[in-house]
Amino acid sequence: MLLADRDRLLTALEELETDNALDKVQLEDYSTQRKALLQEGAAVLKQLDELEGKTRAERVAVEDDDLEAMIASRRRERQEKQDGTCHACGKPVQASDKFCPSCGRPSS
């Protein structure tokens, strides 16, 4: 509904500008009508911005939740794959590691 109102107001403004350029409307009427259309258009744009702001905030919150869930899942997977610690430096190594990711020594 708001998008339709926005489009309607833009069309009305364009027509008014064209009529003014062709001297089809008196200057006093042009000024009054233009001011009314601009005020109505500003109100519609403000409402659209408020709706988009809420929608964007909701979208970001959902994306953050999804990201946090992915991070937690990855951390669980890494903990489950952990095979112990490096004999040389004591840092954790995974079962699939052929070399220690911290010191580079071969895993045994």
C-alpha cells in the first residue's frame, strides 16, 4: 500500500511539473499543490523507512543467531575430533593432524 502511494505521488508530482512547464496551471495553484504532494510524499517515505528499519533489524538478528549456531557447531565438532596434545609443545592436536598446527612437529 505504501509503495503504491509513493508511486502515485511521484506520478502526480511529475504531471504537476509538466503542467507547470506548459503553463497549464497557475503559479499559485502549482505552489499549493506541489507543497501538499511533497508533504504527503515525505510522510509516506518516512513510514517506508521505519518499516525497512524494523525489517532490517529483524533480519540482522536472525542472521546473527544463525552465525552463532554455526560457530557453536564448529566448536563442538573440533572438540569431538581432538585427539590429545602435542608431545613437544602441549597444544591440542586433532586425530587427522599429521603435524602439530602450533609447532609443526610430526604427530605420533
